[in-house]
Amino acid sequence: MTGASGFVGQALLRELAAAGHEINAAVRNQQAALNVANQARSVITGEISEETDWGEAVQGCESVIHLAARVHVMKEKAEDPLEAFRRVNVRGTGQLAQAALKAGVKRFIYLSSIKVNGEQTQVVPFAHDDTPAPGDAYAQSKSEAEVLLREFEGKGLETVIVRSPLVYGPGVKGNFLALMKWVAQGIPLPLACIENSRSLVYVGNLVDALMVCVTHEQAAGETFLISDQHDFSTPDLICELARTIGRRPRLFCVSPFVLQFIARLAGRSDEAQRLLSSLVVDTSRLTDILQWRPPYTAQTGLRATAEWFLSSRRNPAS
């Protein structure tokens, strides 16, 4: 398993260990090794690239779950972002798949991104068999990694691809955490007139689906899209967050066109798009093939996230 010390990785590691699986956790450094020491055997592999030595990490394993990636960042510092993404997400993934094949690993589960499908939906939800339409360097690298992994199927390595929308839950960071902070601080938000729909996935639901993908025979060779199967408009999500946090939502109406214009002037178009546009996924492939249903409702996931958020504010060092 890669990415074991990350947000999704920590949650998955707990469940795999509780289910009695023996896990090799490929980690970047000693600190990450300490973070997973109680639940897995750690193998320090360093930075991910086409030169990474995965041999010890995959030895004796039946499956590989590849979560680690170079992710999208707001302030990109690389001179050639696409090359930086490809080095980790494409060539690094290929190097891991090659090592897995050589070691006799049966199955390779790859956590991809819904951004492979595109940035937003109009009328029809994204589906597993859509023609990829990545909109940035990160999404392009994830799409290329998927294509590369499919080449290993003919060589005897089963591959399973899971494309996820935004993942939330205890420990979440990024834009979702920022939104929770705005709501908790009672900041008025000009989003009352937004009429969109967004698919999200609670980390507990994502972990459950990944675990099913490890063992279910019918998962081999498939691409699955996942969500909580409950979509929110941005105003509805803010109201639900406010309710779980115990605050009154403070929303007022500004035209979406005005908001887009202001965001463009401020250089924040990407962030605005995630608040204003729709992104809905069709999970029928996952439910039909694997008979999977999310074990947690969206409301349960948001409540768990809110409880963690409030606890972390009371105890910043925890």
C-alpha cells in the first residue's frame, strides 16, 4: 500500500488492519514510517519516480493499493508542471506496476480522480466509460497512468481503477476545510443563488469500496466512479455544514456571473468553479458489478467531519 500516512491512507490502513490483513506500507521517509508503525510493516522507498525501488515493498503481497500521488497544488512551483506530474503519477506508477508484476502480485488497485472525466457536468453525470477530458496537468497525468496500467492486464496483473470526486472526513484539508472554517467563523458567503449539484465521497465510504475492490472477483479490469450517492448544491452543503457545526448559515445572493468575473480578476477561477459549477458522477457500475452500497450516509459523514473539526479547534495540538 502506498500513501498509507495520508488522509485516505490512514483511514484505509486502520480498516485493513482491523480486518486482519498484513500490510506492507511503502512510505517516503522515517517520519511516515513511524506514523504507520502500529498497523503495518513499513518500507521506506523515498520519492516516487521511474527510479523508485519497490522490490521490498511488493514482496510477498497479493494486492497493491496505490494511493500516493503528486496532487494538484494552488501555487505550482515546478517549471514544467506536466513533467513533474508525469514523473510521479505516470512513470512512478508504471515502475510500481512492473515491480508488482515481477513479484507475482495478483491485483493492482489504483486511486484515480474524477478529474480524468473533466471539470464539470452539464446535464448528464460523468460515467465510467466517458472519453477522458482532463482539464489540467494533474488530471492529464492520472489519465495517462490509467492507460499505462491497462497495458499490464495482458501481462497477468489485474487492475482496478477507482475515480473519486472530492473526499471529505476527519482530517480533511484543502478547500473543504477552508469552507468549514468560513462557516464556523460566521463569514457571510455570496452563494445563496448558486443552483448546482456536486458529488462528494466520505472517506469511510471510499475506504469500504477500496476494500471490496481488493477481494471481489468481478472488480478486475473495471473502472469505477464513486460517491456518497447523495449530491449537494453549494448552498445546501453550506447549510448542512452549519447545522452540524452548530452555526447559523450566513448566505446572501450574488449572481454567479458576477462571482465568476470577480474570481477571474482575482486569479481564483479554479476555486470558484468548484463552488459554482456542477460535477455529478454515475456510480451504477460500482453498484451493479460489485453490489456496493455506501455504508455511511452523507449526513453521517458530514457529522463525523464536523465532530473532528470542532474537536481540533478545542485541542489544536491533537
